Amino acid sequence: MSKIEKLVDRLLSKPADFTWGELTKVLNYYGYKEIKTGKTGGSRRKFADDASHLISLHKPHPGDILKHYQIKEVVESLKERGKLNE
């Protein structure tokens, strides 16, 4: 099993300590790129795939750990797009 596959399995287990960096790696693996906003973009981050499907989240701060609801939203969104199977 590759590192990214292990990371996807970890995401599916919905751990309490999943980081923003881990999430961006998973989203990049599935073809999502962060859409850069201007200087005043705030903490809201958007990711889009080639089909222009958007995933929009607040980047956690001051820490780096995602909230449980954010992980759930990402997993549901990836499943809806047929990118994840459980």
C-alpha cells in the first residue's frame, strides 16, 4: 500500500488529528488544485478539480487540525464525485 493510499484510509477513518497538510495531499491526489484568491482571501480555501467541482473549507487556525465536520464534508463530497469508495 502506497503512502497516499494509507493517507486516504486515514481520512476515511475520520481521525481527530487529521491535518490541513494531509488534506491538501489527498485532494491533490484526486486532481483538486487550490484556487488562489487575492490578498484578502481570509481563511476560506477553495479547491477545484478539472470538472470545476468545488470543495470550500476554512483553513484551521491557529492550529493545523481539521474539525470533524470538515473531514465528513470532504469525504462526502469525494464520494459523491465517485472518487472514493468505502
